Amino acid sequence: METVHIETTHNVALHYEVATIVDRGIAVLIDWLLLAGWTIALVLITRKLDIFVPDWVEIIVLGFPWTFYHLISEIWFDGQSLGKRARNIKVARLDGGQPGIGNYLLRWVIRLVDSMFFLGAVVILFNGKGQRLGDIAAGTTVISLKQRLTLNDTLLMDLPEDHQVTFPEAARLSDAHARLIKEVLANTSQARGTAIETLAQRFRQEFGTNTELASEAFLKALLADHIFLTGR
């Protein structure tokens, strides 16, 4: 499975699995079926109700979704079309930032080129980062949000059966946030201290937790409690 390393704004490297070409292909197929369903339904309704629609209006109404669907859905759904949501994959920037309209626009503009002779699929296969031409131009890729390993496997934490929970609210921590804590704690760059302080402050505020534990000890305890509470 190919992986991609994305640097966060705190210079912490996070590792994601690149969405497989199969997942991306199925996502596209789902999107096409949805668009085809919309087109067929609209044509049947206008025919059944015997509604006269000028040709230019019909072209706009039927053609607009096919033309702008991917651009609008990725902007609206934070890097996902409905097909991508179904396959649990999304567009992400390689520099760790949040994709903006410019990134999505570049991917959309070059989509036509990528679709010619399956050029996009060929580039994805040989690129190594899950990028088609539109992704390369936009500085993006498509990552998988699926959890293929258990948290215990991912985080390599062996907890005793009699582990004492310090923060019961850790059960509300998402698995994605748990992996983020693990990545921050494992980071060895000069930004490690800043990242730990920022992340600890965030979770203290989110959970309303008052503790005298230092930030690193707090994150370790929060992570251990999450694994213990959600893994049993």
C-alpha cells in the first residue's frame, strides 16, 4: 500500500495511505451513476408532464451538473464528491494545508485532460503519490480515510488489564485525533515541543479538562485512556 507523508503547519509529518486506483475508480463510477440518474429522471419528468423546455435551457439544466459537479461537490464537502464519501477517500494537500478553491479549480480544469485515453489513471499508477495530472498541478493527492489497522496495532501501546483511567472523556476522542497525538509524540523535529503544547491546549479546552500534568504526560495519558476505553 502506497503512503504519502504530509507536513502539518507545526512541521509534524503525518502518514496517510494513498487512495487506491480501485477506490478512485469506484468513486467515479458512483458519481457517474448519480449524474446519469439525475439526467434520466429530469428527462422523464419533463416528458411525462409534457413540459416544453427550450433546447438551450435543457442543455444548461442537463449539462451544468455534468460540467461542475466535481468542482462544486469537492468545495462543498471538503475534498469529497458523493462517490468519494462512499469510498471514504478525500482530496488533501501535500503541504498539510487545507485545500482551497484554487486547488480544486486546478484539479477540475485538468480533469478533461486526465480523462483522455485514461491518462489520469496511467499517471496515478506510476506517480507514487496517488496523483493524476490535476493533482500534480494543484499540489494535492487523494488519501484514504479508512482505518486498516486497529489502534493497538497502529499505536503499538500494550496496556495492562488493570489500567486506571485518568480521563474518562478520552472515549470521545476520535481515532484520527488519537493517531495525530501519536504522531506528535513520536516527532523528533525542533517543532515537537510547540506541537505538543498546541495539541495539549486544544484537547484541554475541548474536554474542559483541568489537570496539573505536563502537556506531554497529559497527551500520553489521554491516548492510553482512549485506547483502553474504546478497545474493550
